[in-house]
Amino acid sequence: MDDIDDLQAEFLRTLAHPRRLQILHRLADGPTGVACLAAELGISQPNASQHLAVLRSAGVVEAERDGREVRYRLADPEVIIACGIVRGVLERRFGRLAGLAAVTAPVASVNPPLTSPTR
């Protein structure tokens, strides 16, 4: 196995958390501080800090000091492009699965059950 394969696997493991993906999508709009990020995502500040530390140690986000506040930003904005490609693949997959489910579902609404006439 190549070193690049190992690095890619580790990078993808870092992204493999819904909250971290939410953080990345928020940071795509521009740098922000932990408190603001936590409030926007409805999570605690310590939880946001933990996820940011994981992302930072993997080199996905960078911290920059703005006075007393530390603001986080994407280290490479193209990570959002990669996330968008994966999201598109999943949306197409679910669309195909939904289409298959619609084709194979029983057609109960077209053929209502027969009932005896009331007298």
C-alpha cells in the first residue's frame, strides 16, 4: 500500500463524522470563532473545540488569532469541492434507489380493494 493511500484513508476518517462535515460547510462561508460556530450548530463550545482540534491536527482547518479570539478557516477550500462530489454521488445513489423502490412498490392506490355494496 502506498503512503498516499494511508494518508487519504486517515484524511477520510477525519471527515467521517457528521458534526465535522457541518463545521466544514460552515467554514466554507468564511472564518469564524468557536463560540459563534457552536451557537450556529447548536452544540456546546467544548464539543466544537474538540472537533476543531481533530480537524486542525489533520491539517483540514487552520487557526488564526484575531485579537483575543481564535478564528478557524479551511486550510484548503477545495475540501468543500471534494465533500460536494461525495454528496452528489450519494444523492444520485439514493435517487436511483428511490426510483427502484417506486417501480417495485405495490400499486395499492391504483387498484383499491373490492368491497361489497352496502344496502
